[in-house]
Amino acid sequence: MTDPVRYDREGDVAFLTIDNPPVNALGHAVRAGLVAAIERFEADDARIAVVLGDGRLFLGGADISEFGKPPRDPWLPEVVNRIEACTKPVVAAIHGAALGGGLEIALGCHYRVALPGTKLGLPEVTLGILPGAGGTQRTPRLTGIARALDMVTTGAPVTPEEALEMGLIDRVGEGDARAEGLAYATELMEAGAGPRPVGQLPRPAADADAVAATETRLAKTAKGLVAPQHAARAVAASAEHDIEAGLAEERRLFDELMRTPQREGLIHAFFLERKVSNLPEIKGVAPREIAHAGVIGGGTMGAGIATAALLSGLTVTLVERDAAAAETARGTIGKNLAAAVKRGKLSEPKRDAILSEALKTVTDYGALADADLAIEAVFESMDVKKDVFARLDAVMKPGAVLATNTSYLDIDEIAAMTKRPADVIGLHFFSPAHVMKLLEVVVADKTAPEVTATAFALAKRLRKIAVRAGVCDGFIGNRILSHYRGAADRLVLAGASPYQVDLALTEFGFAMGPYAVADLAGLDIGFMTRERKAATRDPRDVVPTWADELYHMGRLGQKTGRGYYLYAEGSRMGEPDPEVEALVSRAREAAGVTPRDFTDAEIVRRYMAAMVNEGARVVDEGIAQRPLDVDAVKLFGYGFPRHRGGPMKWADMEGLEALLIDIRSWEKDDPFFWAPAPLLERLVAENRNFDSLNG
Ligand code: 3H9
């Protein structure tokens, strides 16, 4: 094993180079190595030290994988204090990124130079914690309270230029970090500069206005999250205490956060975002080259997919039925791109170039002859899709990938239409496709691993999170959705109002409850799904007859101004409607149900238990390969609150045994819906959790 902290000299300058790939995380060996290297520097005759990171960045922060394990000395705060207390000057030469504990190490150094393009940030709140190695006390001593509050409560990084302007660093260098560190250190030596500990600077002036503005902002943007509030309090404390007491207050708040389930959920989300594309079946498999993509169908979904592809630099040929539809699709893509320009994601000249050169809208499939990939996004009907695939099979070149964006149809059946089922795959985008992060990659029976690898590479290029799914009605996401929607309808039938259900779930952390979502999507969607499943529906299943009635009344949701909620002209915020409650009441009477009250906690528990129970089935059947794939789908495609980590992580944190006991108790009244998933029963019997299946 290589030394995690190397020590070498150039003349009077000592270099302490941290070498812990891939991101130089500050694990135990690095921390111990840094303290040893500082002591060696103090003991030898070097006059100044430069701290550097090897590889692509300076330091990625504390080693997150150590969280939750017993702490090992030296702790990061002690390492930072030790660097700061060094009797000779220490320079941080920063490139790539200095994040979290990485920036805190730099703040422990006496001088800081950063290369252009470096990200300097304290992203701890995104992991449910706060900067715990002095970041909340040293940052405001350099930048003032207001800027420090912004950095620690949003977690957003700043550029070296911004950092220089706010006093966080001393200069912006150029070229190579080691050369820049050497040049700066030499200058400092020549000027006779000594150590300059940030912790010894006077405490920052209190800034009640900035604190109040931050509280107001957090009440809106970070509702229900503990870490941003704690981080703000720690920064405010820097103006009230000397450095020792301020650091102690930071420690106290940090320790509190380390014990929260939010921290556990957010760190789970961090790792699963990276693990989800780690699939044995595509390890070492080279993806096919994709430069030119075809999109069939230019509705909202097709235009969104085309927009995402264009924004990633692909050439796109969009095929529509007729010239008018092709023109409409071009208009939609133009609007999507205009929105990207407005958000600063795209320049106007680039937008113009995309529209005039990279995008072709046509009516002839023949234009796809040299496309490397085609994504079909036409009407959800097996016959229509089969027709499209037969045409694609006829025109596309050998080796091209043929993808369908179906959200529930049998992809094996679609693939069988072609002479090349190995090239067929599902790419299930979520609307709006150029915005939503999730891409379900649906691998059919005959899909070649190379095609799966191509889909994952494409997702990366489109900046999406790809999750592998198997073929079944609804794949991972919609299949589980239809089950917990069923739980919500059962709650309503039994006595809860749709408004209470929505409120309980938004309090839990969902951006919207299921009935507000139904209004947004359109009640016709749910109605059509029920119609489609009617022929195969089990007679014991509950049908939300009130939802059918709303549909027949033309109450289709936001688009008609009325659905479950009433919407004032132009408003997306609905008001509850007593007429809907009366409708539900009549449905209960017709079903012979005596309504009862539910607590919000009971509502959440049943809704979540239904999600987990079906999630367990989906894993058991191999539709999702691991519980973390279910978590990823719900987090990135269905508005699941990130700080809860995903449904399967939530279940692990709640305890599987207690959840199974509840499910069994509900099974007595409704054995059809609440039959426990065999995987859940097995895990409880073996005293294991879902995470034990994540590998
Ligand atoms: C902290 O510092 C707390 C302190 O204030 C107080 C302590 C007392 N630890 O993202 P990538 C892994 S909290 C462990 O794909 P990129 C990652 O899982 C920390 N592992 O690369 C992946 O593993 P694998 C504050 C980490 O180039 C691999 O490295 N810091 C860590 O796209 C590559 O990662 C942060 O929150 C870590 N800190 O982006 C920064 N970071 O290959 C978190 C990454 O097995 N990190 N890994 O899948 C990042 O934002 C990005 O990783 C970074 C590189 C921008 C650094």
C-alpha cells in the first residue's frame, strides 16, 4: 500500500502530499499521516510546508464510509487544530475540489492558493451533518457571518474567484498545484511570513439580519430538515464565543446531527447514487458509440427526450406522423431549450446552433438509416409500438440500439417484432424528460449486455441516474406506485379524507401527496390505467369508484380547474372541495363501510408499508436487482424525500420485524392486499435487513 501522506522537500519547502484515491477522503490513515507529516516538518529544517492533494483533486472531505463506525483518533478537528498550531507556516495549494473536511484542512493551513475551476465548498448539510472540523467557526472569521451562512446552509460550492473576493483564500493561481504552492511558499519565505492561524483572528461581527434572512429562507427551502438549521446556529455561535467555545458548540451540534436518521438517510442516498450503476453484468463491457439519436414521437415525452439528447451534444432526428406534428415538436423543443437558456444552462448562440444544425424533424423513418439509437415515445399501445418497431427494424443499420420508452408494456413482446431482439431495450424516461433525473433501463430477456452498457453510458451522458429494471407491468417504479396508491385508496375508503392523506404524506416529506399528484398528472391517466387492468383485476381488489366518478364528471385535475381539489384560475395550489368528500362518503356507504378516523402516523405507516412490501416483491422477483435500486427509483423519479434514504432504507431504519407485525395485523382484515412479501418474512426470520442485500 502506498503512503497516504508523502513527505518530500524542494530546498526549504516541505511538501505534504495526500494520496488516497479516488477523492483523497480523510480516512483514518490520512489523518494520522497528516499529523505525523506536520510533526516531521516541525522537526526538520524546512522553513515552510505546502499541503497538496495527489490526483484530480485536493481533498473530497471526511471519509463518509467511516460515519456510524466507532471513531478513531486523531479526529479531523484535532488534525486541523494541529496544522493550525504548527510553529512554521503552512500553505494549502488547492486544485479540483476542497470539500467539507477538505476545505476545513485548508482553513487550518495559514495561507491558501487555489487553481481556477476548483470547487470550494462545505456540502455537509447535503449529508445531514454540518462542517465539524472548525468550518463553521473559521469560515465566518474570514468571510463574515452572511457569506458563511450561505455556504454552510446551502452546501453550494464557490469558485476560487468568489472565494478570493470573500476572503476565504489568498490568491488564485494557475497551472499546476505543486508549482503554484512552491512559488507562493517561496514568496512567503522571502517576505519572512510566519504562521497565520485563522482561529486566532477576532470573532466575526454578529449579523442578526443575515441570521434572520437565513431562517426565513430555510423555512421555505429546507422544511423538515435538521442539518441546515443546526449549521446556521453553529455559524451564528462564532460571533458569540471565542474559538474554543465556538468549536465546542460546533462539536455539540455536529454530534446531535450524527445521531439523526436524516443523516443516515442522506448518506445512504449519496452512496446509492453512485452504486446504482455498478452492475456485474456490464463490468468491462464496452458500450456502443452513440452520436446520432432518433426519437419517434414528438409529444411532451418525445420532445423532452430529444431536448435531453440535444443538450448532451447528440445529433437528433425526430420522426413524427406528418409535417404539422413535426413542426409542433420542433416548437416544443425550442421552448424547452429557451427555458435552458433562461436558467443559464445554455448560451443563445448554442441554442440557435442546436436548432439549426443538430435537430432534424422529419416524417420519414428512412432518415434514421444512419442513427446509432432510436427511442420510441409514441402512444402507449402494443399495436402502435409493434408497428413502430417493425419500421425501425427495416431501416436502422446493424448494431443500432432500438429503445422503447413504454412505461408498462411487455418489452419482450415488442422485441420479438424485430429480427434483432438483442438490440432492443427499454429506456423509461420520466416527464419532463429533460429535467427528471431518473432513467429506468429495462433489460428484456434477449437484450445483449453491450446494449445495457450502452444505455448506462447514455444515461451518464444525459446526466441521469440509470436504474436497471426487469420486465413486468410498470417495471420498478410504476408497479410499486400502483400498490401504494392502492393503500391510499383503501385508507380513503376506510375513512381518511384524501386531503388528510396528502397532508400526512407532505409532512412526512413528499413534495406532494398522491391525490395532488393525481390532479397534476390528470385523472384520465388513472382512469385509463384502471380500465386497462380491469380484465385481469382480482375481484378482491378495491376500486376507487369515486375517482371514476370524478373522471366522468370531467373533473380531470389541474387542467380542468377541478379534480380532487379546486383550482382558482391560473393557480396550481388547490383547495379541498366538500363535494369530493360527499362523493367519497357515498362510495363508503355503497361499499357498506363504516368510516373510522386515522392518525397521520397511521396513514404514513400503511402507505410506506405498502411501498416496502411491493418493493420487497420486486427485489425477490429480480425486477430490481437490489433494494437500493428500488430506493433510487423512488428518490429520483417519484419525489421520495431524500433525507429518508428511500423506502427500503426507511424500512431498515424502522425495523423490519415491527413492520411485518403491522402488515400481518392488517392482513387479518384485508388478506388480499396485505399478504406479506416472502422476502420480508425471510429477512425477519434470518434477522437481516434490506441493506444486507445491497452488496
Ligand atoms: C465532512 O467532510 C465532515 C467534516 O466536516 C467533519 C468531520 C468530523 N468519503 O462522486 P464520485 C467515493 S463530510 C468517502 O463518483 P466525482 C464515491 O462514493 C464530507 N467516499 O467522483 C465513489 O466511490 P465508488 C464532505 C467518497 O469525481 C468515489 O469516491 N464532502 C467521498 O464525480 C468517486 O466519487 C462531501 O460531501 C467521501 N467524502 O466527484 C463531498 N467522496 O467509486 C462528497 C466520494 O466506489 N463527494 N467518495 O462508487 C463528492 O461530492 C464527489 O465525490 C467529488 C468527486 C466532487 C469529491
